Amino acid sequence: MKNKIIEFLLDNANPSIVLRIKKEILNNLTQDEESMLINKIMSEKIVQLIIQSQKTDGWFGGAFHGNYVGGKYYDNMEVGLRYLVEKGFSQENEYILKAVNCLLQKEPFDSAYRVKEPKTHDTDYSYTDIGLYLYRSSIILRAGYEYLLPEGHFIDLKHDVDFSLANFANVLNYEKSEDVVETHRKKACFKQGVLWPCMYHLRMLAHSQSWRNEQNRGLLAESVNRLSTFSQSGVDVYTYKRGQFISSCWSFLFRSITDGSIQGEIVSPSWFDLMELYARCGIIKHVPALENEYKTMLTLVGDDLYLDFKCITHKNAFYWWPYGGIALETDWRTKLRVQCDLLFRILLIMHYSNFA
């Protein structure tokens, strides 16, 4: 199946998908091919929107995370940089290099982040109002800069990676959700001092290498397995701090570890996104809930590569935002374009899951 998918995508998919298959999976991309494909990608509307939003200092758009100025989040530092990297732009690309250098120049509470400095110093990064550390570090890692930042810089990727693993490890200290949450004004909130993993911690681990050994991989798998046993009521859990409710950034509590199940044959794009992250961490075959999702996914791909399950394909599912995005095709107005994007994500999940 893997070879059939590769052949189909090389014949039918967007240049970004072709580039990444040749570079990431087949490892046979020549410099001339890469330049030719990047030139095609450069002409795409969304890519141009992002590039044209880049300021002289390297910043994309008018915001960092959350707020945006038009463009369905694309002219936004976090989403813009991640999108270009996902489209196949390398760490040496001038736009990527300029954006990362810009992040290295801005102190944690530069006005560009539109984040207020806390009144007291927080060192555990557990709150959203200084959570930009993880947002920022996650896109630097996604751009391939784990070992390329200058020594002694105020951005400490190793600290952020280690902190992300520690948040997952902390899950193993709890048996039930009642030990983790309390209620404030009828809203579920993390108890004071509780560290809990979110999507950004998972991204940090998926795109970094320094934490990887058998012991840590086993710890992560055990943690995700524990997360799968908690209630999946769908209720959002907040951090309650100084009288304010602060978003938990897609925390894995009361929320399915895969944002739904493919076993019902109806999934959102986030399912593919999350499964790819778990696959990159190398834990799918060590977590029964993830392994079941993986095996079901394969059964739902027909012999002709027709996808026998439903993905939400309405307009909003096509766009990228801070918490997700899988579309590398330029539109989803035809079934072929949707098929190419979903098959590519399935291919990545297969490639990184280490089953074969």
C-alpha cells in the first residue's frame, strides 16, 4: 500500500507533496529538482500571501498566535512559518532563515507577541500568558533548528523539550481526573501547580531529537496510554490565574488523544495531525488506542486508494490555524485534491510509525 500511495501522489499531488516525498521518504531529491519544485510552490496564492506579509525584520503578518489580520491566519508569525516549512521550504531558505533570526532577536515580552508580561516571574511555563515560549520553540524546531541556534541564546530549546517530556511524565502521578481539576465559577480548571501536556508539548517532542532514548519513549507511551483512560467528555479545562480563565492550548484532558476516532469513519483534519505527531514520536505501536486507530486507518483505504471514511471537508477544514492544518493542496474543491492531502498524511503516519 505504501508504494502504491507514493506512486499515486508523485503522479497527482501538489509540488509540495512531491518534494516532501522525494526528500523525506525516498531520500532521492536532487538540488535541481528541489529548486524547480520550490519555484512552482512560490507562485501559489497562500505562499505569496505569507511571503508578502513578511516585514523587514523577518516577522510574518501582524500577530504571533491567535489574533490575525486577514488571510485566515496565514499572515501570522506562528502559522505563516509553520505553513512554509510544511510546504517544503528548507531551513536554509531565505524566508525561513529571516523569520527564525527574527525570533532570536525578540525578547520574550516584545510587543510583537502581544502578550503581557506577568506581574511575578513564572519559571515553569505552565500558563498561557507566558506560554509563547512553547509556541515559539515549537515552530523553531519544526523549521529544523534544534541544533543550529547560537550558544548562550535566551531561547533554550533543550529546556523547552525537557519541560515538554516532564509534562507528559507528570500524567503518571494521577489516576483520575478529580485529582487534576477543580471548579471555578462552574468551569473546570487545573489545580494550582498541576503541569499537564498539551498539543504544543507533543509538537515539541515530535520535531526534536535530544530526548529520544528507549526509556523516554517508553515513558511517553505510558503517559499517552494513561491519557487515553481519562474521561473524554469534551469539556475544556482552563488555568485559573488571578481571577482570569486562561485557555489550556488543547490540553489532553477530557479531550480525546486523537480528537475523535477513525473507527467511526468520521474524523476531522486534527486526527491526521495528531496521529502524525505520535508517529514521529515513535509510540503508536506502544499505545493500544493509537495502534487500533492506525490499523483501522489502513483498512479504510481501498485497493484503488479510495478513502472509505469521511473527513470534514467543509471550507474551514481546509485552512490552517495555530492548532492544526494538513492541506498542502491549493484548494479542496475537487475530491482528488482532498484525496492527495489525506493520502499524504496517511503516508507520513505509515512512514514514521515504524511498523514496517
